[in-house]
Amino acid sequence: MEQARTASGGGIREVEGDLLDQPVDVIVNAWNRNVIPWWLLLPQGVSGAIKRRGGLEPFRELARHGPIPLGGAVFTSAGRLPFKGIIHVAGINLLWFATEKSIRLSTRSALRLAQQKSCRAIAFPLIGAGTGGASRQKTRALMRSEIEAFGFPGEVLIVTHHRP
């Protein structure tokens, strides 16, 4: 897959694989607005994988933050995962749909938080392309646009999971 440069020189790569196996400082979890208690939800996709491999602690920490504005981001520990932390973004609205606005804001908020936490490398899933119902192609294009405009100084991975 192609490599592009952000405005400040960091790289953007698209890779296929498991988000939880990427060699980065922080991963992004496409979450909801945090208005429904996490223990009432059946985490799927990235959230489900984090719960299985990383444990419950990141979700307990996330719950203490309360509701997250649409497109907002919250940093938690990574539980048993080997990362500096997890950035949870509110990538879907209260009707469980991802929009252009929620995808763009979530991407920008995650990059801003990663930069504040001095992370050199961040890995994103396709925000909103699962539960949020957005197309993978549209999501990828919106995210790339925001990443390029933001100018993250480190490496940014957009991780797609192969679907047979």
C-alpha cells in the first residue's frame, strides 16, 4: 500500500491486518458516545478484541469519563495490551451511524490526543465502517484527508482487516 507524507513530515501507511498487532505507541478504538454503560454493550470488532486480549480495565476507565461529545476522544490505559494507551473516539452518533462529521472529528481528536501524549506512532481502524455503517472506501478517504491536513509528526497507520 502507498505511503504518503503528512504536512509536518510524518508518514501515513495503510496496512492490512490486526489492529492489536501493530508496532505503535497507541491504538484507536472506534467507540460510541459513552451514554450507554459499557457493561450493557456486547463489544464487537475492535472493542471486542480489546476486551478479550486487553481486559476490562480500559473500559472501566472510559466509563469514568462520562459522555463523550461526537467526535471526541478519551485516552485510557491499554490494559494487558503492549501499548502506551488506547484512544477511544466517539465515531458514531446516538442513532449508531457514522457521518462525515463524526469520522473527521474523531480522526482529528485522536491525532491531537496522541500528539499531547507524545506518541510517535498511532494505528487507526476504519472509524465508522463497522457498526457505524459507513463505506470502507469513503471512511478511508475522509480519514486520509484529515490525517494529511493535521500534520501528525509521527507515523500513522490505517489498519484494515481483511474480509474474505
